[in-house]
Amino acid sequence: MAATRGPGTTAINITIGLIANYCAIPFMIFNQSYASNFTSTYDPNTINMNGNSGWAYYGDLAVAAAIENANREQILPGVYVNLKRFSDCGEYYVEADWSYMGNSAGYAAAVTAVDIVDVHTDVVGVIGNQFSSAAKGAAQILSNYQIPFCSGTIVSPRYSDKAKYPYFWRTFPNTYAKNLILLLTTWKVQRVSVIYESDEEIGLSSWFELSKLFRKTNIQVISDIPLKGEFGSDGGALMRQTLQLTDSRYMVVFGQSGFVGRVLKCAGESGLYGSKYVWISANGPILDQDSESLPVLKGVITASPCDFPTASSSKLRAQVDNVAGFDFDQFYFDAYGLASYYDCVMLMLLGFRKLSKSPESLSKRLLQAEMNFTLFQDLGYDGALADSIILDANGDIELPFCFSRLSGSYLNISIFAMSGKEAQDFAEYQTTAPIFYDDSSTPPPDGPPSVLIQSNGMNDRDRIVLTRLSVTGINRVKAGAPVELGALSIGCCVMYASLMLYIQSLDPLLCRLKVGVTGAAAIVILVPLIAKNSIKVWLFRQKVIQKKVASIMAHQRWVQAGVMVVGASLVLAKAVMGGDAVQVLSDFDGKYLHCVEPMKVSPASRAVMGVYFGFVAVLWLMLPVLAFMSAHIRSTEHNEATPLVLTAVTSLGGFCLTQATMASSSRDTDFKIGLLVWTVTTVNLQVNVGMRVFVVLKEMVLKRYGKLGVPSSSRMNASSSATMICFQVRYRNSHASHWMVGTVYLNAWQGSRWWITFVTDDDIFCLPAPDAESFTLIETTVVVSSCRRQYGEQGLANVAGVVVELGTKQEAIMLFEQCCAFMDPSSQKKKGK
């Protein structure tokens, strides 16, 4: 780039491109999209300040003023900044002033963006004064070629997506939807109708963004009406009939300013205005001169980023008026966003300066890779819009919204409220200022007196089914152990009983109660199951006899009770602080109630819910861990790895399915969740209690009949006995096996050979016993000494003996005497120690 004479010095040239709808301004000269012959002096015969020509002209003056000030103040030392203008809608045509609504995205992408990228290579940054719909293609192409693009009026939520538009940023906040929810919630409005421009980007994107937030609140959209931007009498009739049929009182309009103006004019002609109606719009309406004082305009609510009076904005307005030779009304300065264009230019040039690279590299587009939106996020710039301008993580400026009320005269508006940070509350709200049509500050009702809805949408058949499932489930519960499985069974009973809550009329208390009862029941089920298997895993890993198992179990039950108390406390805290609410939904069969989580949650509530879900997650994680450790227990009677895995899988699956069912709410949501609760509870009951019942019955049979005969054989003619015992194998190298559970058999061979056999589900340990001296009684234990010859599936050549633990001394004496008598009825029993 050749050096050019700047203001008093030789400088390197760079160029800022300005894209606007110059097709609405007459007498300009066009070469493809490049536009020249722009006249800064205001001529009312050429420029219509209420049309597209006024938007393009007035915004241009702000951009030119920023570039002039930047050159004078030498923001970029050694660089002179030029301005080039580009049309996004082609050459001038008369109808563009009123009829053009941004429907030229194809031209802007195929011609304008290509001109900037390939032809006008001196352009290193672009400012956009465009419709949101016209910028879609151009913004993406410029991002692809790493050319920074800033706008103050492209407001569609689409452009906050940095994956598609990493080089696009704007001096406009993308928080209108949140601020509208704040306003409606403050007014306690629960019924609204939405009218949106269906063939325009800002209407579609804004409605899509707001609809997601509506689903998280108690605000019901009773009708959503899509209309073409240039809707005719049929569209007007559709709007009128829909609003009258639904008896709508609060109407929200999304679309370009011209569309908003046509909607309000149609509403006025249909009589849809007065003290019981409230019209709300993001964009202020644009109307023809004959409609600027329509009665329907009185009480219309608009919302836009707050224009704080700053020293820079006052100077900018004076500078623009001086260049134009005309004193424009403050309304146009604020409504057309001149301060946002000015700050776009200044932020862009300050970002270039931050790179601290040579001017030649800047002018030759060698630094474009470093110019995504993050370069301009926080430059310490005090702008015309506000002091200390900062962009958020989506490249949008952080500004509060101001809510205004139209008085009925087109340019007469008054601000009555300003939102706080992140649209969580109001920083200011004038409670006595006139706001609505009747000049009152009290919001009118959002509809006719409502009939109290108590139904949760469940029909009588569904209620009968859940009732029967609840009663049947409780009757099926049986305890398999005095404490551990008994507590688990109690939890299942509570879970079955909670089904009765799903058939009741809903209110916030019942919503909390459903969550609290099922949460408490889940903890009562999991904690005993985890405690029982934890002690089993510990016992079977011991290599020495544990003589204080009873005291250990008692201690463990105290710990178990403490964990349950902690869980119950968390459930109670979550139920009290969670703040579950009831939402009114509707379908073709009418209205019904549905439990929803609140949109706003206090930090304390968020912390309590985090601790609660963390506690439940830890309990659940214990299930697969214990299943893995239980797999090493060789006794199938005490190995509960399979039930633990099934419990973990069904619990997680039930939770995920419940969350998915609640997310897609419908009339039968409560019925589906009730079925899920019953199914998961029944499966867990069967795998943890039902299977245990058969084990208990087996133990009862063995204990009742004691000795069991061994199948006869031609060579084995002596009787045998069998007793269930707990034993441990001792080896000659002083090591010992884990404790095992099995059956002991006393066998005789034709009265001349005797041996004792220990049988588990996996192994057989066979020890010859020549006489009664092979048995020793030690308190509650019987020790069987081994001879030199051993037989067994594992080749037990190094087995020193087997220790049998009976639990009580009386049972040990009985087994000892039985063994001695069987081996040698006439021998003297060895004295126990």
C-alpha cells in the first residue's frame, strides 16, 4: 500500500468498510456493491428519517465521526483510517425506503462480502448497519476470511453463536428475552400471546429464544401467531380472531420496526387496545405520518439497551448535527443507535492498536488471524454508550435494559424501569409513574377470572392403576433378614406408598413432597444394602477368626443410622429450599397442572441441591464398587455381586428415564413417572429380597433336618452326616485361606477308614482322620488336624488342617462330640482348651 498524505503527516492507509442499505438513498453511485457520492448534509427531500434512508444516512454520520476523531487523535500512530461504503441491497430504487426489510441476504453474501474480501483488499474491518436477516451470509463469510465485523443494530440471538461467527461482535446486548421474562414476572403475568414476523430473522430467532425461557416459568403462551412481514387483510383477520378467541390481554410482538407498526395499526383498527390490553415490543414501531398519533400507541411498552448520557455521546450528537447542518431530535439519536456505531469503530481501532504490530502488516491483512471477537472484549474503553465497555463471552456488550412507555404521540416516550445485572432484578422501577393505557402503574389482569385448576391431567383409569400398583407392591414386600433387609423392605414400602401422591391434586407443597418422599425412600433402600455388603466383604477378606462380629455389626448399624439421618436431613433441606412450582399447561383436552423446577434458584438452594445430589451419587457409586469386591467371595450364598449390579443399573436407568419424561412434559407425565417408580422398586425388591427368601428357606431346611445321608454305594456302607458350617483352611506355611461357607460330611469306609469332607459350591477339601485325636475343641472352634495323605480337587498336599467356627461354644461342643463319637464311639474325647 502506497504511503498517502494524512492530516499533516505521511501515513499508511487502512480502510474500515461500512455495510448499510444504501439502496434507499438516491443520487449515490454504485460499482457492484461499492457505493460512493454520499452527501453528509441533511436534505429532507432526499432523506426520510422514518424510513430506511434515514437509518442508513444517520448511522453513516456516526461512523464517519468516529473515524474523523480517531485520525485526529492518532489512535493508530502512523496510520490513516479511510471509510468505504457498501450496499447490501443493490443500487438505489424508490421503493427501498419503505418496502425493503432485509430480504437481500443472498446479495449481501454473494456480492457485498465478496467485494470486500476479494476486490477491496484495503478493508481490514467492517461495521454493519443492517437488518439481522441481511447479515446472515455476509457475517459468516467475513468470519471465514478473518475480517472483524461489528454492529450496533444486528440484534438477532443467532449471532451470539461464536462457532459460526467468531469474528462478529456487537455493541448490543443479547438479553432481551431474559429482560422480558423479568418484566412479566414482576407484573405477575401468566398468560401472553406472541405475534412474530415469520419471514424475517429477528422475528423467528427472538421467538425461538423466548419460547425456551417460557417453558421454564409459569408463563403460558396462549397463542403464537406467525405473520408475514407484509401481511395483508387475511393476516390481520387471523390475528384479530385469535386474540379475541383466546381473550388475550398481554401481547408481545417480535419483528422489524415496520412490522411492529403494521401490527399495532391493525390492532387499533380491530379495537384491541384500551385499559385491559398491554402491547410489548423490543423494536419501537415505525408508522407512516398519518398513523403517528393513533390511540393504540398509548401504553405500548418497548425495551432496549439503556442509553446512558455520557460526555462522548453528547459530543457525538453535537458533531453529527454540525456535519448534517440540522438539529435532530434526541429520539432519533437514541432509537437509531448512533452511539453503538461510534463505539464499534473506536473499539475496532483500539483493538488494532493492542496488537502492537507494524502498520504495514495491518494494512496488508497479515494480522487477521488475531482479530476474532476476543481481541475487543475488554480494552478499558469509556464509550458513548456507557463507561467501561466490555463484551461478554458471546461477543455481546454487557448493558442493562430500559423499559419505556409510549404516551400516544409517536416520539413521546418515558422510561419507567431499568433492569439490573444479568436481568435478575430491577435496578430501578418507578412504582407511581404512568405506564399503562389508563395512565396507571398497576398492571391489568392477564385474562378473565380464572377457574381454579386442580387436576394433574390424570384420568380415572390411570389413578386406579397406580392405586392398585401401590397396594400390590406393599403386599409383596417381605423381609429376608431382621435388620438389613428389613430396612430395605421398609424403603420399598415407602416408595410404593409414594405412588398415591401422583394421583392427588397438585400444589407446590405436594410437588416438594413427591420429590422428598421418593428421595428419602431411595436412601433407605441404598444405605442398608451398602452396609450389609460392606460388612460381608470385610469379613470374607479376614484371615483370622473374628470373635466380636456381633459388636462389629452393632457398631455398623449405628453408622448406618447416622448416614440415614444425614440423608434425611438433605432431603428435608432440598424439599424446603428447592422451591418446586406448579405450571399450568394445556392441550386439546384442556388445562392441567405440572410440577416444574423454578427458574430462579438462590445460591443457598443451589448449594443444598448440589450436596444432596452429590450424596446420592456417592451412595450409587458404592454399588458397582461393592459388586466388584463381592465377586471375590467364593460362597455363592453370600456373593451378591449380581443383585448389586442390577440395583445400580435399574436405579440409574430409572433416574435417567424420569428426567427425560419430566423434560417432555405432557398430560400423562405423572402417570409415566409413577409406572417408572413402581417398576424400579419392584425389580430392586425382587433381586435383593425375593432372591434372599429362597436362601433363608434353604437354611431353615438344613437347620431343621441337621444330618443328611450320603448316597449309598457298594463300597461305602457306613452312615454319613452333613452340617452347614463356616470354616478356614490352614496351610503348613502358616498361611490361611479366606473364610468359606460350606457343608461338612463325616464319612466311614466299612468301619476301618474315616475321613471328613468340606464341600463348598466351588471346591472339595477331603482330610483323612484316623481317630478322634484329629479333633480339638477350642472355645467356639473345632480344629481338624490333617494327616499326611490328603485328597481333593486342589491337591491339598500342604494343608495342615481346617478350623471350623460355630459361633457359640454349645454348638462347637455338639459338633466336637458328634465327630469323636462317629470316628470312635468307645474313645475318650480330648479335653477342650
